[in-house]
Amino acid sequence: MATERSAREAEEFLAANPDITNIQVFLTDADGVARGKSVRRNELARIFTHGRYLPGSILGLDITGADVEEAGLVWEDGDADRACWPIPGTLLRSPWQTPPAGQLLVNMYELDGRPSPGDPRHALQRVVDRFADLKLTPVIAVELEFYLLDRALGEGGRPRPPQSPVTGHRPRHLQAYLLTDLDDQAPFLAEVFAACEAQGLPAQTLISEYAPGQLEIVLHHRADAMRAVDDAILYKRLVRGVAAKHGMEATFMAKPYADKSGSGMHLHMSLQDIGGRNAFASGDPKGNELLRHGIGGMAATMGECVGIFAPNANSYRRFRRNSYAPTAPTWGVNNRTVSLRVPAGPAETRHVEHRVAGADANPYLAAAAVLAGAHHGIVNRIDPGPPLEGNGYDQATASLPTNWYAAMDRTETSAFLKDYLGQRFMQIYTAIKRTEQDRFYSEVTELDFEWYLRTA
């Protein structure tokens, strides 16, 4: 795994950052949670030459950090270590941290050098590699919506939007695209963009979204799907870190407020040919045949991927009619009421925006499912049918699974996902999700008492 170039990366980083004494080394588990350890500066070079050992069971934890024995990563092999190796280009300064610190993304491998099957980044790599036979390169951009929350909870212990440090105003109305909402959080947003620049993250357009305290920053596309999704992983951590520094919480939870918009993760994808040109480019707003086949595959496989796009119990609160969270595998041109939107724009920018995943989805897995669907459609020349015009909610029956159990039933039995993401990975992923379902619904909530204590 080690190369002279990767060893130089560590040396150059340490030389350029003499004030950094700690580096947080982490990988992303199946739930999209960053897990790892903090190492001292004198330990960094060895990670690049010999790797860093972490227990394989770290990839078999539920979202609360508890072991999922059914994943087969705990007792079966004595909770053995695996080797984690740095992902090039992810050794970065974390400018929001005090004292100064660095961070490094890693991948997990078996001791014989094989990719650990439970690592979701390897699942994405499996899918990306399949495009090589088509002489095409996936191009990805990630849009993530999130909410800023006050650290102090509101009435009834519920979250609430934060007060502006500039004006003291606490937003209550949705006010989509209101520039004043951006001005109210100018210190936080300025530091987010500065931190993104320091880390080389291609943060671009910023908008105030469809609820008080909800924001979206667009990451520019890359003709390197792995790097584009690494960007999203680093970006989520950066936003949370900067928000904490400013006395707020940032959440990518799918639906923190019952009566407000949910947060989505929109994935923009196209394909580049060997000449570096957009293979979807077309003067026809509906796209060329290649684009339509990709859409056909994404639509045909969407139902079995919902357990990835919506991985948590809370995820399903986001799917509501006329909510900008799609409920059917539809497509259209310049139309936000469908699942697969071909945005308006010049011919050379033609691409697909996949609008199903929640902001709580694991970006590696969401991108893997989107690209797998596109590849499946292209290889099998799947026709998506005519695009919808007008209100897609009125024209298509809600057919995507709208509860956690139904979605996981389809995801767990999907031969398509086992083929593309790996059978062993899907065993681990579904074991984690089934255990989370059991643990989540075994809890007795306040609503149970409110509804049933005196009536049942």
C-alpha cells in the first residue's frame, strides 16, 4: 500500500504544519459515521508506510456505536484488527479546531491486502471500476442540505433554529432563498467557506433552503467519483465542526421538524468519455440515448435502493407528497417534482440530478447505488419511457417503499445490490439495519405514553 509519494505526503504536511500535534485518523462506517482515533504527530509517518490497525468490528457497529453481532465482525475472528491505509489527498489541516489539529481519511483492508468487505468506500470503488469496461468515467457532484440548531433546546425539549449572532433574530418562517437569512449567519458561513478553501473542498453556491435554519452549499462536480464523495464526507464533518465553534449544532438528520421540510442529498451525475467530453452532452433537453438508458436503470432499480437512500427510521418522515422528496421512480426535464431531474442548461452540461436520498444517507453508498443503477441501465439499454411534464406527484402512483421495514425487505433481497456493492457488504449492511430496527422499536417513547397510557 505504501508508496514513496504517499510517504512524502506525510513529511510535507508535518513540515508545513509545525503547530499541529494531533491528527484524527478516521474511516466511515456503514451508517456514514466517522470512527477512528487521534494520533500524535510522531506517529503519522508510520501510518503512511505501515498502515494503522483498527478492529474490524468498527465496520459492524450500529448508529449508536453498539456492536451488531449478526454482522459477523466481532466474535467470529476474535475481534481481530485490520489494516487501515491513508486515502491520498485527505491529510488536511482542520482549521476550525483548537488547538490546531489535522485529519486523515483511511480505508480498511484485510491483512492479506484485500479490501475489507464491510468498508462502504470499497463498495463505491467496486461500482466505479465497472465503468472502465465502458470506457466511461463517472462525474459526481454532491448537494447536501442541513439544519443549523440552537444548542439550547426549545419548548418541550425540541430543537429550534439558532439566534443570529448579527441581529439576534431567530427565524420562524421558511423564507426560501432569503438573502437576509444568509446575512444573519454571515460569520458562520464565512468560516465554512474559508475552511473549505483551506481543505481544497470545492464549495460553491449557497442558498437558504425551505425551512428556518435550513441551508445548502453545493460542492462542484469532479470527474473522480471517489474524490467527489470523499469531499462530501469531509464537508459534513467540517460543517459540524464550524457550527460547534460558533455555538450551534449542525444536523444532517433527514427530518428534525415534523412540520418543516426534510433535508436531502441530491447527487448530480454524468459520464465522461476517454476524450474528457461529457458523454451525456446533447442539444435535446431530454438528453441522448446514453443518458436515457442511465435514467432507465436508475428508475428500474430505485425501489430496491431505498434502504440505502433512506437508511434510518427518521428518513421516512421526509417522504411526503408535494414535499420535494420523491415517492415514485419518475423522471423529467427541468422538473423538481420527479426523482430523476435533467436540469436545464447548455448541451455540454447535460446530466441527471438524483433527488431521492436523504442528507442522512451514507454518501459512499448513495453514490454507489446511483452509479450502479446507471451502469445497469446502460448495459441493458433500459428505456425510461417519456419524461413527465407538470406535477409529477399527480401523474405517478407513490410506489417507492415509504416505511423502514418495507424498504429493507427490498434492499436485503436485491440481487442487483449484491452484484454491484458486494454480497458480503450487503450482508453486513442489512444485519446492521435489521438490528437498528429492533433496537429502535424496542424503545418506549413519550408519544407512546401520550397516546396510550390512559386510553389503551
